[in-house]
Amino acid sequence: MMLHKRPARPDAFVTKVAAEIAALRAAHERGEEPKITKAIWQDFKAAFSAAQHGRCGYCELPVVAGQHGDVEHFAPKAAVTEFVNWEAERGRETADLAKLTGRSPSKRLPAGYWWLAYDWTNYLLACAVCNSVWKGNLYPVKQPPVRGNPDEAQHETPLLLNPFGRRDPARHLRFGIDGSVEPLDQSDFGRETIRTCGLGRLALVQERNFSTTSAFGAVQQTRKELAAGVLPEDSEGLADLHRLGRLGAPFPGVVRAIIRQELGPLTWQQLDDLFGEAVVPVDLRRRQPA
């Protein structure tokens, strides 16, 4: 998972949703349940696919290459579900399949974030597994949550990481050499994102394995080279990490998180500058705490 720059909101979108937004607010003012009737957001899927390079905003797997994908509402537009007993309700994976059985959040709140149904800042591209199988209508926030009230809900803090948000996933997710993932420094944001979106699901861990194994191998080589006095710009390990973390690679966000957690002072921007047109001196031999 990594941060992306949200695409600009097209004028055509503003025009299309104006009447729908007005109808929702009018129903709310009348004390009626707002009903979302038109999935206008699907007409603008290409904008989010381009911004996310065709990959799921949560798991980084290719979306448009093998499925239609969804324009996901980060905050659910209708009902919201919650786990009352996580261990009993979280469900079980079926080995070798993207199937999850017994996942049944027992708390359901009919009023969701209806006012964000046509909000451009509430959209992202997601794969069907992350969106439908795992996340569904879950939306953990810091307690106490406020649902169905636009004036009060603006003070909520969502505990899910957003690929278009302010929090860098690399500061909240820690990846293992085998492709596993866990919260970094016991991050609440990392924990809730992993278990809500299924970032630790078996098939995904296996799919990440090649990238994580390669990244940790490059980290080890980098440390040896720098200890031997090799300059950063001449380091084959750093060059490999840069290649593995570029946007065209399979899991660039995962690799960038590994770079941060294993080579503390180094940022992706420094690495990109190092192997781009501008060479910026980077001292990696004194690792600072993450």
C-alpha cells in the first residue's frame, strides 16, 4: 500500500452529481432516509485507475488487468457494519482460494455516510477481494463513532489507511521477508487496515513473497557494500531497491516500506534522486531509529 496523488475532480463529475446531492440533502432535511439511486462514480473509474497505475489502493494487486475493479467508497455510502467480537466474527480463509467464510460483523447501522456518496474525495480504485470480500461496509474509527450525521462525523478519525490520505502507509505497516505484514510499532491504523482489508490474507502474502524476498536481499547487499566503503550512487543493492520500488514494479509500496524500516535514514525520494538526473549525497552509514 502506498500514497498516490488524487486525480483532479472533472467538471463533468460536478455537473452529473449536483442533482443527486441536492436530493439526498433534501431527504435528510425532511427526516427521511437518504436513498442513493445512481452509481455515477463508475463513469469515472478510469481517472482513479490512472492515478493508481491500475492497482488496488489497498493491496497493490493489478485490478484492470484481470477484473473490472470497483470505485470504492472509503467511508461506506449506506449501512455501516462493526465487529462486536472480532475473534468470533472475523471469518476463516479457505486455503488456495480467495474465499472467506463466516465473516459476519454482528453490528449493523443503517445510516452510513450518505453525504459522501457523491464526494470525489471519498473514492479510490479497489479490487473485488479487498472491497467486497473483506472490507465490505466496515469502517473503523476512533471511538465514539458518529454515523449518519454529517456535522458531527467530520470530527471522526478513520482508522483505515487511505491511498489518497495524509498518513504514509510505510509508517504504519511492517513487512516480513516472507511477504507477511503486521502493524508497525503497534499502529492502530496499521492493525485496522490489515484486518479490515485482508492485507495479511494467505494468497496475498504468497504473491508478495518474491518482492519482499528480493527487497530484503537488496537491503542485505546494500549494508555490505556501504560497510565496505562503496558510495551510495555505486551501490548495486540500492540500485536494485530503486528498481523494485518503482511504480511499474509489482508491489512498490511494500518495497518502499521495507526501505524505510530497514534503512532508516533513507527516504524513497532520496533514493529516486540518487538514481535519477539529480544526484543527492546520502549518508546511510549511520542508521537512525525509525
